[in-house]
Amino acid sequence: MAVDIESYGDPDRTTPHRLTIRDGLDHALRRAFDEARVPWFDCRHETPVTAHSS
């Protein structure tokens, strides 16, 4: 599976916008994988840098 955020690099999007969008996509994908009973950490994926990360 591959996913993409349309216009992610649009100059009108600020870093906080990008972090929020990517965080939301990450949460949605994790929830979908959980509901499908596909272990998230058994899959190859990029871990997003979120506003909540240190």
C-alpha cells in the first residue's frame, strides 16, 4: 500500500499545517490497520515527525 498527501509541499502550507495533516493520516492509517487486524509494526512504514515528538 502506498499513500500520499496531495499538495504536501505546497508553499502555502506551513510546517504546522504539514505536521497536522501527516499526524492525522498516521492516526487514520493505524486505526484502519488495527480494524483490519494487520499489525502496524509488522509493516514497513515511515514514522512521521509530529508536533508532539520531542
